[in-house]
Amino acid sequence: MNFFKAPQLGTALLIGSLAFLFSNTAQGQHASPWNAPESVQSQKNPFPADNASVARGKNSYKLECARCHGLTGQGDGVAAPKLGKVLPDLGDPAVQNQTDGELFWKISEGRKPMPYKAKALTDDQRWDVINYLRSLRHT
């Protein structure tokens, strides 16, 4: 007895494959917690968040970060769709409530798919980027 006809089997396989793909994609979009070491959490930004620092940070951000994180930090950069995960909105409290030390460490060290920036940006540039990120805070 023939339980499945070819079109029905093809449809069942297609539906099953799509369900598997979407369930794995959804799981991949939510990253595991990314915690900086306690030793860096109290580190303070040595640069005041004045207009000059924010402007320098914005320039460095555009060169090194915007491709993935987007020009305004909303995770909508041109390379973001290729990463297989949803990037955080950098103005959201989940990012903004982190200390300067935590952000500096994360920018410096990176984590897949985010490359580390310790060689691409100087310490001063990374601190300026943090001042720029603070300007993205949602009010």
C-alpha cells in the first residue's frame, strides 16, 4: 500500500525542513549572556563626554562598527543580515546600563561574530566610541 504520494511526501519534507530551519534560526538570534570580567567593570572612561570626544567616537564608530551595528546603532548595518543573529540596539538599556569598563572590554575583546577592536582602534579611540554610544541612549 502507498501511504505517501510523491507530491505529499515532497510537501511534508519541505514543511519539516522549514520548521527545522526557522527553529534553529530563532535560537541563533538570541545570544547567550556576554559578561565582562569583574576586574574591568569599575574602569572609568578617562575622557569626558564632550562634543569633541563624541564626534571622534562617531567617526571611529562609522569606520569600524556601523557596517554591522548600523549608522545609529540599531543593529541594522549592511552586514548585519549575514551574521545570523539579531544585533542589539546600542541605545537600549541592556547596553546603556553597562559600565564604561564593560563596554571597553567588549569592544576590545570582541566575541563571534563581532571582531575584537584592540588593534583596529587605539585605547583613546575606543573610549571615544563609548562616549558616542552613550549619545545613542534612548530617552
